[in-house]
Amino acid sequence: MFATNHKAMKTILSFLLLIFTATLSTDIQAQPDKKEWAIALHGGAGFVSKDMPEERKKAYYAALEEALAIGEEILKNGGSALDAVEQTIKYLEDNELFNAGRGSVFTAEGKNELDAAIMDGKALNAGAITGVTTVKNPISLARKVMEESRHVFFAGNGAEKFADETDVERVDTEYFKIQRRYDEWKRANKQTGYNLEKLENNSWKMGTVGCVALDKDGNLIAGTSTGGMTNKKYGRVGDVPIIGSGTYANDMVAVSATGWGERIMLNVSAHTLAAYMKYTNSDLKSSMDYLVDEVLNPKEAGFIAVDKHGNFSMRTNTGSMFRAASNSNGKRVVAIWED
Ligand code: GLY
């Protein structure tokens, strides 16, 4: 009798142990909150009025949807975050609604001088270029700098020379010029300097485009591309190609900035978010709030970020930011204003 009970007890215990072990390993593997992939993009922060003509609003939403779909498709199919970021930004550079590639703002000398950067957070490697004038897609040249050179950052003639050694598409400088930007530049020339109030009153967008992504292999990539600031002076370099300012990624988070480049640079903004997250053990939302609300002043900048868990965050303190994001859990946002 005792022997039979003992045997039955042993069987029950083994069964319970088996269930416990199986549950434990399922928990470890499934991690219900972990998303397989995530992507966020921006088409510039600024002071865009909600009274924007309906047609124009539609055009922006359609462009954001299309850009997001490009990155999503790559990530869903197991493609790399690097390809997703490059291809999404290429689309935004080619779309003249945005201040990057074709449709970039004019310099004080009436030229278009473009900046871009891309960073691989896992490899802690980056590529950046500033002041290029004939490269159709600066983000692709930045990627080449990261993958095919011993260096991180090429400027002006040097960047053009490096481009000569690659197969990136080149264009005549006229390609970048569009009438709307020319008119903005003409107006800017009648005014003085970079007075933010004047920028705001004129509803000028402090444009730039950017994309951050996490892929199924856990790679985190950040990329940003811009024509810079309207009426910028000779040789002016903004935050975008300065690694850690407008663009940064590590093994925890990828960040891209948009807005007033000088202020973003002075606060080493993208790196500040990443460092805050790492050293205070904070989540993405708190780290983003710290940067936007406590580090920068109101009306200066916006940011997008994706963390290693596939969470995304997009915030601006300027009133508007063309933006879109999604992840593998089905969360999806396409927006311009706060609500
Ligand atoms: N944030 C873009 C620039 O200031 O160049």
C-alpha cells in the first residue's frame, strides 16, 4: 500500500516538474512583449499650421504611408534594418515635399549642400557626409562611408571625391532645386539671421528626414538626411552628420533628430537620449521625455527612436512633426500634429 502511494506521488511530482520546466522555457522564449521588428521615420519637425490646404495635407500623409510601407516590407520579410533605413530615407530624399535630397533648402549662396549619416548600433560603426552637391541620395553615400572606407566622416570636396570611387548615383546640381524652396530662400534673404520667432511666423519647416529600425536579428540602425537650414552660411554643418547629435545608435536604442541643428548639436542630443537610457536604466518613453522636455528648450527639436525591444517613440516640442512608425505587434502611427 505504502509502496504504491509512493510510486503514484513520484509520478505526479515528475509530471508537475515537467509542466513547470515547459512553462519556464516557453516564458523565456516567447517574451510576449518583445517585438520582432520595429521602424519609425520622420519628415521634419517644425511649426506647420493645421490650416494647411487639404490637398497638401493629403500629399504628406500619402508620402508618410508610402515611406513606412517601404521599410515595413523589408523588415517583415526578414530584411536588414540597414536596408530598411536606407531605402526608406531614399524615398524621402527623392520626394520633394521634404528637406532632403531633391527639395532641399537653399544656402545663403543659393546652392543646395546636403548632409547625411547612418549608424549601426550593434557594430558601433557609422558613416557620415556633409556639404555634398551632386549625390542624388546622400544616405547611400553615408552607408558607403560606413561599409567601404576606413573613416567615419567625409566633408565637401572630400565627400565628392569619395563618391567618385563608388557607384552612387550622381546628378547635376540643378536636380535639387525646386521653386517652393527658392521662394523660401528669397524671403529668408530679406530677413536677418536665424531668429526662431521669424522662422515660426513664416511657418518654415526646420525639415530633415530620418529613419530608425530594429530587425529580426536585433540590429538597431539610425539614419538621417537633410538639406540643412534655409539660408545657411558657407560651410555650415548641422547636427545630422555629427554622430551623437542628430544621429546615434548603440545596442539598446537608435535615434534620429530633426529641428534646429545648432541646438540639437549643443546638447549632443541623440547620444544624450541613449546615455540617459543606459545610465539611469530608464525605458524609452522616459528617456525621450527627458531629452525633449528637460534637455532642449521648447520649439527647438523633435526625435524618433526605436529600442531593442521593438518599442518606438516619436516626440517634438515644436508643434508638428511629419512622422510614422509601426512594429510587428501591429502598432501603427502616421501623424503630423500632437493629436
Ligand atoms: N536639423 C537639420 C539642420 O539643422 O541641419
